[in-house]
Amino acid sequence: MAIELTALGEPTSHTAIAKWESFEGADAERLPKRSAVAAIAKLFNVKPAWLLEDVFDVKGKKTDRQAQLSDIELLSEQEFNLVIAVKDQFLKNRNRDNEDAAPRPVD
């Protein structure tokens, strides 16, 4: 990865990468610089925030459902669209069922 990061304009040593990989706790010296995080995100085609999600748990712990969807980005566009279509259909059916079950005013 050091070679790839250097090619992206972020000269990085293998030693630096080893420090990042051994990161535990809040040891700021073991975190990559902001520019390195940006280069790594570009290299792996992800958002920088995704790389730091486990380090800086701003959003709180994921629910089991969120954890199960953590790899949704690995789906193709077509597969993703199918998942979304199924989800939308379930919600549409639920809303329709709720409307049918609602009490009607008596005339």
C-alpha cells in the first residue's frame, strides 16, 4: 500500500502503515495524517469517514440490522436497486395494510 499511496502523491513508509495497523486507543501518533486518510480513501474508493468510523465512534454503536448491512456497498448497482425496490415494496404494503386496518367513521 505504501507504493500506491506514494503514487497518489502521499509518500508513506511501510513503518508508518504498520503503526496505523497497530492502532489501539486514542494514540494520535498512530493515526495517519488527514492527507493520508484522504489518499487511502481514494485508493479504496470509500469516504474518509468510513475509514475512521471505528476509531471515532461519533454515531454510536450500530444496531444488529445496521451491522448486517455494513457490506451493502459491495453490491452491484443492479443488486442494490433490487434491494431498495424490495424494501420500498415492503413499506408500501405495510402502509396500505395500516390504512385498511384503520377504523372508518360511522355515518
